[in-house]
Amino acid sequence: MEYYENYASLVVDANKNTILFAHYPTKKINPGVLTKLMVIYVVLDAIDRGTVSPLDLVEIGKISLSTNRFSTGISEAKAMTVKDLLLRISVLGANDATFVLAQEIGNNVDQFVKMMNDAAAHIGMLNTHFSNIFGLKSDSHYSTAYDMALLMFALNKKFTPYWSIFGMKQLFSNGKIYFPLSDISDSFKGVDAFFGGLELSVGYSVFTSARHRESGVIAVAFGLADRQEGERYMVKILDFGIKKLLNGPDSPQYQDFLHHGSRNVDENFRLAKQNEYPNTRVAPLMHLHWKLLGWGMRDLFASAHDQKYYATSSLESFLSKHSEPPARINLEQ
């Protein structure tokens, strides 16, 4: 399974920017679908500068063949608003909408990619380089979990009124209802923003924001195998981050979170056991494997070298095992 040895993740306190959990946070990996977070940033920046308006109509011309995956059929329309195209990216990860907006704002895709790299440099994403707008496999297309966290903070801070586009449960467009490629909000009730998806040959990538009262975390993971394992992994690290943020699993704050914020993680896995594999007998075995290991398919996520380590170590002990993460996300660059 080609993705498991090459994944990265990070959980950050949304208020203090302190790092709560990290795994290979500075390793350069293709961010896959999360590439489109930078596409969204550049589009919102163009709206902010007045280059385009959300209500501007964009003509739908000939669309690149590379958009076939995550295509939402916009070629059937003669024109769509910038807003509608943007929502198709933020909710569906739509390649066709990504291509059309890149052409509209950058005049051509290559120029738009340059705008993405300029924005990355401005934000301080020092270990990031984009070579395409979709997150396709390329040696010159890479980022880090740390840099992607910087991008999420930048999106949240600079474009606060638009943050809700990452929390939509469905999208009604051109007479059709669409559902997001990734959504763990039913599993983790504190979630207020999410975006993710699977890019073939690259892996599953996802970002999530979860809040409870005045506290919150932002999490990113990419290079995972598929949606099922990626969302399970995300729930695990979100829960770990929230526990650490709220002073431990026995603290009054965390108990309040369980009752008023998120569903308990064990309860989520119980529901997953019932609903996730409706036509297969493997569900109980998968669920038992998850429960026994306590880290959820961790032998699959790890390299052969790491399997023994994961089986004998607590989550806390490998936070800086492979690379020493900075204590905080630096937003001053």
C-alpha cells in the first residue's frame, strides 16, 4: 500500500497557535486535494482586491481533460458565477470549476500556478511549491503539514466571512444537490470546517477545524490511503488534540466537550461498525482490530520499522520522533 509510509499530519491550537500533535510536520509531501485550498485562497484574494466579484459571470469554455476526475459537469452550462464555481471547489473539490476559475483569474493555468506560488511565499510557506492546480502527482509539487496549517490560518484570518464555505453539508447548484467529498462533522460534532478528498497516486488529504466554546483546533493530514482510513485517522488526532487542549480526558472541560460538542470517539466507531460496511462481514473484524490497537489501523499507517514502535508507545511519545516540530505555528512571517 503505497501511501502509508508517506503521510504527514499536524494539530494546532487555533487560538494560541501551539502545536498539539505532529507527525512528519516538515516533510515535503504532495498535498493532493489540499492543493485546492491555495486555489481558493488566490480566488478569494482576487475577490478581496476587486479583480473579480462573486456575482461575475464566467463563460465556460473548453475544459482540460485533466479535469475528468472530480468533474461536476459544468461544461453543460454556458456560464456560471464566480461564487458558484468557488463553492463547487470548496464543497466538491471540483477540478472543472478549478480549471475555469484559474483561466479566468490567471488568464491561463500557468500564470495562475505562479500566483499560487507567490501567495505561498507571502504567507510564509517556505517548503511549498505548486506545479499544478489539482494536486496531481509531480516531483515539483509538494508542501508540508506545517505549511498547510499556515495556509489554513491565513484563510481563516484574512477571509473570515468566507470560512463557512468549508462547512457546507451540501450544495444545491443548477437544479442538483451535491455532497462533499469529505465530511466528518457527523462523527465529530465540534467540526465547523472541513475539506478533503482522494487524488489517485497521491492519496487522501483532509483538513478540519473543530471548536468548542472559546477553544478550537485546526488539523491537517495528507498522504493517507483512502477516505475511510483518512477520516478515522483525523477523528483520532482531533480527539487527541482536543484532550490535550482541554487539560486531559478527565477534565471538566473535556467532559463538557463530550456532552455538548463532539460525539465520543468510541461511540463514533460503534456507529461506524454498524453503518460503514453495510454489505460485508468484515466490519466486526475491522472494528475489533481498531479497538485492540487503540490507534486505529496503525500498523497499516506505519512503515515496517515503525510498527513495533507504534505498538509499544503512547501517542504522546512519538510527537517529535522523526523531526522536532516547532512549538508554535509562526504567523509573523
